Amino acid sequence: MNGTAGHVPEGDELSVGELERAERASLRRVSGLSTELSDITEVEYRRLRLERVVLVGVWTEGTSEQAEASLGELARLAETAGSEVLDGVVQRRNRPDPATYVGAGKVRELRDIALAAGADTVICDGELAPGQLRQLEEKLKLKVVDRTALILDIFAQHANSKEGKAQVELAQLQYYLPRLRGWGDKMSRQAGGRAGGGNGGVGTRGPGETKMETDRRRIHKRISKLRKELAAMSTIRETKRSRRVANSVPSVAIAGYTNAGKSSLLNALTGNGLLVEDSLFATLDPATRQARTVDGRPYTLSDTVGFVRHLPHQLVEAFRSTIEEVTRADLLLHVVDGADAAPHEQVSAVRQVLSEIGAEQDSAGPPEIVVVNKADALDATKFAQLRGLLPEALFVSARSGAGLDELHAAIAEWLPRPEVYVDALVPYTRGELVSRVHTEGELMEREHTAEGTRLRAKVRTELANALEPFATTG
């Protein structure tokens, strides 16, 4: 990485008291981010040309490696959204500039970098306030997108189910509502009656409501409708969940950072064929599959939406009912990408969101098994480092199958077991009860008699109640 102003030793922690003014104001070029197409003809380039972007981040805390890793993740997000990353810069500051994010002087430098690269968009590695967004666009004369809007755009592209689309639309509307602003003549204000002294001329004396006000009213109405729709969908999901609880089927939820391999792990554990893609946020719509422990007990295994650092609060709010499925499970498989440069930061980002949801529910959450995926990609040094960071973790490879037997055993050990002992003589006409004992309980002894099937087993309370009329006394 080449510094455009000053040099900071790699790995230094940010100390507000020791920051030099030149360093604090510098924009630092981050190398290795360009994804510009090469070795193609001009005609092919024009046909394939994507949105061309330059990334900019403000480094306020942590090490320089962490700042560059954050910008590297922003580059992957931009690529997932369909953009072509041309360049990336990081500025070291105590805090983002409240007016322009990077400071007035550095805006001009950023514009020169963007123009030199041929970019049409600048993406900021943080959530911009409406004023920051407006001023940056006015000064750069380019489209400006922040991290939140970028993630929302990716979610909008990947949502497939009706609920997923509604959740993303709600998050987008909540984000854009305070950021409505004029775009030239298209959104110019209309003055009602003789407002403005009547000097606006023909076409400006409108119905007394600006276009932005009209848009706000329509957005509020749409938000209200989406919330009602999502509440109804949440009720349906809660009904299904209550049915599973009534049937005493334990639930296991898979959670983790985006692209950690959650869907691959679900496929490996169940043999199902969910979408598996080397892409951020490939899975947005939760999927639930049936599975069995090594000793034959049934349980459900649910894949969930991936997390990311600084997950927009609008998305957390919109996907709340989906995320709550994780906090209500009997067991959580927390999947970590072992090949990532900073897996401990992934773990912290996931746990932060889950703890916030759990705190609101006044719940400690389910027991957690940390599963380090992609273990086949680790060398001995990285394996030892991860073992030190995550001593309780299980190391697996969803691709090769390594470690899955240990994971199956751990799931069987952690899931709640049937607790009611029954000794029942079940008539042959009630074969469905015998079948349920086989699938839901722990069968200890079975004997066929002239009157029916005698069963000694441990089952859950609901099944024990169904077997009560056939209980034996000796």
C-alpha cells in the first residue's frame, strides 16, 4: 500500500494522542483491490462494462491490517453487487468528518483519484448521514453509495421468497426515507397557492405539496403495509414452529458470517441440495430440512441469512423474525470460515447481533457449537492459531467430509433427549404410535405379544400422554 501523504508503520494501533496531523489527514492507497477487466477487445469491454467504482474508508481504530481488511471486504461486496472495483483508499482520522466523511481537502484528492481511474461511483466504507451523502455527491460530481446501501442492494438482488423480498424492501425504504432529496428539475419543489410571492412562474404554483413530501407519504404508507404483511408471515412461521415444538422435534440453527459455508454444511449434514455459491449473501431465504442424530432421533436443521461486520440496523430490524429463529433453537451451530484472515472478528460480529436480539427477548440463547469450516484449506500454522483462538471449536470440511462424524456426535450429545419412561402394550391397530416411538423416542425394548406390541422406551411428554391409555403395570 502506497501512502499519498506520510507513512504509518504496519500494525500500529491507533492512538488519538499520538496521531500526527499529516497522517491523520492522509488518504492511503490500498493495493490489490482492482477487478478491472483485461485482455478483451474494446467492443467486448463496452458490452461487459459494469458500474466502475472507487472505494474509500476512514480508519479510526485498530490496526492498518484491519482497516485494509475492511476495505477488502467492501471490495467483495461491491463485486457481489455487480460493480468493477478500480481503486481503494483509506484515510486515518480520529473520526469521520461530519460534513464530507473524509474532509473537504481530501474530497478534491478523492475526486482526482476517481477521475483518473475512470470511475462513475464512489463507495464509502461506513453509513453516511444524509448531509454527508448530499455534500459528497455535490463536491465529487459522482454517484456516492455507502456500505449500508451497498448491502441493501445485494440483498435486493438475492431475495427470492415473498417474505425475503418484503423484508429487503422494508429495509430499503427505512434507509432511503431520511435521504430523500432533490435531483435537479425532476424533484424541484412546487409551491402551493401564492407561496413565494408568486414569483415562481408558471408550473410552480402546484397543489401545495412538494414531490419529496408526496414521496415521503407514499413511503410511509408502503412501510406500514409491508410491516403488516411481514407480521402475518411471521405468524405463519410461528405456527409452524409451534407445531414442531408440539411434536417434540428439536431444532438446530446454522448461523455465521456470510460465505462461511453454512449452506454447504447443511447439505453435508442432511444430503440436501441447497444453493451453494462462492458469493456473499448467496442465501437470504431461511431453509429448514429434516435430519437425524447418529442414534436415530429426528431434528430440524435451519440455514439462515449470513452476517457481516456493521450489518445495517435496517436489515436487522427487517429480518428480526428470521434471526429470532436462531435464538429460539435448541442448539446453534456457529459456522466460522477457517480460511478467513480474521475469523475471530467474524465470530464477534455474529455474536453481537445475536446477543442484541436475545437481550430484547430476555433470553440467553441456545447452547452454541463453534464449527470451523474449510479446515482442508488450513496449513499447520493457521490450524494451531485457530485452535488457540477457538479452543472449543470443531474443525470440519463440508467439501471433503472431514470432521463431520465428530460434529454429528456433538449434535446428538447437545440436543435434548426424551425424558419420560414408558412401558406400554400398544394394540396392533395403533401402529402409528409404535412408529412414533421408533422415530421420536429412544426404544429400549420391544416385544410382540398376542395383544399387541409391548414397548419400553423414553419419549417426550406429548407422546407419553398418547401412550398413557396402554400403559402396563408390570
